[in-house]
Amino acid sequence: LIAVKASDKDTVPAVAEKDTNAHKEEESWETALKTTAVDVEVGEFQGHKVSVWDLLHSKYIPKENRKELLELYQAGELTLDQVKSVVSTIITKAEAARAEELGKVSS
């Protein structure tokens, strides 16, 4: 029994250490998204620098797209620049479509 208890004590810090490292990794990708600002020249963000994180969580990015982009970024399949580019493109296209709709309505 004493040997088992000693063994348990040895594994607990290793598990806790793994959790801490995983949490740090999670924070680093999230921090990168939150601290990287983008100039968006359309919509409610026009004239402001907005974090990639805020853009991802804006009304312009559908939940499914956001989830997919975050998963690809976390997996290392997309770079931060690629995420910025995709998000900016989605917002620009969404705003252009909205402007076109408004133009049709007011005509």
C-alpha cells in the first residue's frame, strides 16, 4: 500500500504539469488572436483597429466558420496572417452584400 501511495504522489504532479502546459499553449494561440489588430475599412469597424479575436466573434462571422477557422489555426494548418486575411475577406464581402441589399431596397 505504501508503494502505491508513493506512486500516486509521483503521477499527480506530472498530470498537473501537463494540464498547465496545455493551458499555456491554449492561451498563446488565443493571446495572438486577441493582440493582433487589423484595420477593417467597412461596416461598424471602419476606421478602427480591431483584434482578430473580436472580428472572429463579430456578427459577420457565422458560428460554423468561426469554429472551423479556430480549429484550423489551433492545429497549425492556418497561420495568423491567413486567419486575418480570411476574416477580413468575409467581413468585406458581407458588408458589400449588405450595401447592395440596402441599395436595392432604397431604389
